[in-house]
Amino acid sequence: MQPLMFNLDDSSSLANAIAQQLDAETGQISLRQFPDKETYLRVLTPCKGRSVVVFCNLYQPDDKILRLLFLAATLRELGATKIGIVTPYLAYMRQDKRFNPGECISSRPFAKLLSDKFDWLVTVDPHLHRYESLDEIYTLQGRVVHAAPMIANWISENIKRPLLIGPDSESEQWVSHVAKLAGAPFQVLSKIRRGDYDVEVSLPDVEKWRQHTPVLVDDIISSGRTMIETVEHLYAEQLPKPVCIAVHGLFSDTAYQNLSNLAQVVTCNSVIHTSNAIDLSRAIAEEVGQQF
Amino acid sequence: MQPLMFNLDDSSSLANAIAQQLDAETGQISLRQFPDKETYLRVLTPCKGRSVVVFCNLYQPDDKILRLLFLAATLRELGATKIGIVTPYLAYMRQDKRFNPGECISSRPFAKLLSDKFDWLVTVDPHLHRYESLDEIYTLQGRVVHAAPMIANWISENIKRPLLIGPDSESEQWVSHVAKLAGAPFQVLSKIRRGDYDVEVSLPDVEKWRQHTPVLVDDIISSGRTMIETVEHLYAEQLPKPVCIAVHGLFSDTAYQNLSNLAQVVTCNSVIHTSNAIDLSRAIAEEVGQQF
């Protein structure tokens, strides 16, 4: 069955690439604001009896959520049989614990909102830290695309003598996986804590790596602080200019500028940004295609 | 039991007035944005075993809705027994019909979102046009405050020889009710349609009213078009400068400027605006108080 895909992110070239890979019919919607700033939404493509997918990248989701829920409700009312959502970046996954009494563990109500309206969801490397899988909070069918193979491929094709670097032990599993796929060595920095504000970071066997290009990989760059600290340490160890890679480049405030002053910055196109160099459209389209 | 009231509209003087009238305890929350623009929310006042109310005026609701739902979910999780919402202006009530195929009847999914999270709701004169009551779409306990007595009172105290005017037959019931409460006469303009673009409006017995101040009353002023057309007609009939009163002054773009060039504009304080002159805090507080 030919997929029918509605796009709530007009500006997203990724949505168009996915639609093309899927050979999807593009669903037409009319979306605007009334003079009182309420949302007007109309589905123009018939969807009765059809299985449909909505592309809506839930990066900075607060002012996108209502029109997304309205669209899902309308599609259901108009007779769509199954409704999926593709959100390359899945918001609120980092709010997974009550660190202080009374805090909203927002990943949960957010998951419930989407689960109430959608049958399935495709996303790329959601920030699974304290949750083992999406199923812990999402009751819809959650499908995860992994960017590691595409990142590894980019490293193989673009970096001579890469050395993959994990900034801390938490990142080891993720970095070692990309390193293996790229056929490259990896090292995890070791931290020795001497006090609250006195942490010594060191790269084991540093002499061995002077001719290698350090490649830092993480799932999200937001403030960029972790990456910047690690990069500064590598410079102190007299290693060549590093490459910083992230799946999702959120880049708050001046994060991108600060980091790109120190390193080459490369991201996947899950969040559209000037640093995008690794295309995820094929992998996402493959996962979405399996729902049809 | 002393009400516990959380305010999501920091700038609303109405919320403070209601809290004061209710002698409510003010619930403390911490609300901010993470660097990635996601919302951080923390409830600081214990609410376990308590009945609580959230003030959140759902005017221009699209970017307010997520934090509102997060707050409701958190209050519930923290053990609040009953959760109500006060929204002097209730959004999306005007989207009550599918005028064209595929349109979102947004009043319904919006009602469901609130009904899923809240036990009761207090609002002022919701735009009930095709719905007879809130209960048609809201499954929570909906309570409506009527501004008519406060408007009538303002008219009695401020306008000498008022003549209440309904711009069309739809408004008759509403205008006649305010007129009766104010002890003032009323007239409904009659429209004679001669073609698609040729409508003749006339005020019956116009000679009788030359010494009266025309008072136009409506529930919402948004673009102000209906009011402006009516006012222009009254000028053509050589009546004195009119007064335009609305419960909810939404005033899109230059609506307020355009209308106030022609008439005195007076609104209730359900939406905070420079034209506010009629206070609703006592009536709202009375209705809210009945939930405790």
C-alpha cells in the first residue's frame, strides 16, 4: 500500500527526502492562524480507510504539540485506520527522573499525549538513559532508528586515522559500537576526582595517538559543554584538531559557535542545522516503510 | 477547606484578585525553559490529599497548553485529590462545526485534552453558538460565570439614557437580557438583504432614540468588524457616540485602535487589556469557591 504522509514541518528537507524514499503520497493540509491566534487546520487529502503517517519533528515542541494533536484527532475522525508519527528528535526524553521533590517527570505525560493519539512512532536514537526502552513510557508501538551505522560510515569515508573518543565511561558502549562499525580504535577518557571542583581527565596511552584525528561522538549536543571540555583536554595533550559528531545537534545559544571554533562539528540531519553532513532519510524511510 | 491555587499566568492581575477574594493559599511553582527550549516545571507547595485549582487563561493557548497539562499531571502524581482549572477565556469554542470537508473541529480535541486532566473548569461566557452547553464536548464538570449582571451594572452606573443595541437578530437574547438587568431599552438592528453585497441595515423608530447613548454588547471582540459596521450605521443615523462593550476583548491587530477611534470601548477583565473596566473577580471567585 502506498504510504500517505502529512508533513507538519514545512521547512524540513528531511521530510521531503523520506517521502521520496518511501514513494509516499504527500498529504495536503491547510494550516494557519485565526486573527485570535488559534490554529485553523484542514486535511485536504482524503484519508478514509487509509493508514497514514505524520512527520513532525518534536524539537522545541511546546508550540507544535497542539496542532499535532489536532491533526491526529482530525485524521482519526476522517476515518484513517492507523496513524503513525515520525519525529527524528523525540523531545522530553531527558526528563526521566524526579531529581527534586515536586518536579514534573515530563517524559511521562508527553509520552501519554502521543500514545493517546498515535498507533506507532519512529524516532532516531531517543535519549534512553534511565529508561531501557521507549516501551517503559510509550504505549504505542515505538520503533528506533540507530544512527551509528551512518555515523561510522561517515567517519570511514572522511577521516584518515580516526581515534574515537568517549568523554566518560557512560559513553563507552555507544562509542565502542561506532568504532567497531567504522573499524577504528577507541579510547575512553578516565576521570580521577580529587574533590568537588578538581577532576583530572586523562587519555590513556596518549603517545600512541599523536598522529590520529580524535573523533568525539555523542547522541545530543545541547550546551556543548561536555564536548568543549573534552576537546580542550585533547588540545592540552597535543593531539590534532578533533571532529565532534552528534546525532541530534540542538545547539543552545552560542554552543555551535563555541564548539566550531575548536573543532570540526558534524551532525546527522535529524535536526536541520548548518552542521548536517550525515543523512538519515534512508534509514528512517526503511523503518517507516515497514508500517505499511 | 482553604483553596490552594496555582497561577500559570504570572502577569494576570485577575488571578491575584480571585485568589484574594477566595482567601486562597497561593501554590508556588518553579517554571522555566531548559537551554533546548523544553519546559522545566516543579511544584513547590505540597498538594498531597488536597483539592487544588490552576489559573491559566487559555487565550492564545497554543504555546501554553503543554505546561498546563504537565502541571495537571504533576499535581495528580503528587497526590492532589481534585484538580480544577479557571480559564476566564475558553479557547477554541468558536471552532464548533466542519464548514468544509476535512476541517478540524478543534473545540472537541481541545475539550478532550482538558477533560482528561481536570475534574472541573470555571470559565466566563464561553462562546456557545452551535453547542447548547459545555457538557456537549467537555466531560469534566463545567461551570459558567455570566458577565451580564456586571455589564448591566456598569451601564447603569456610567451611561445616562442608554439604548442597548443588538447588531443582528442572533444577539437579541443576549442583549435583551443585559437590557433587562440594566433597566434600559433595547433595539435590534434589522437587516434587509438585497443581494450578496447589498445589505441594508436599519434601526427601527430611530427618531425616538436621538437623545440616547447607543450601547453595543457582544461576547467577543476579535477583528471588531461587526461592531465597526454597526457603529458606522449609527453615526449615519445621527445618533450620539456609542459605547461598545465586550466580555472578552481579544482585539486582533489594529482592531482596538480602529474601534476606539469611533466609540468608547469597554471590556471585562477576562482578557487583560487597557480597555478593561468591568471586574469579574468576585463572580469568578464565588463560582470557584463552591468547588471547595
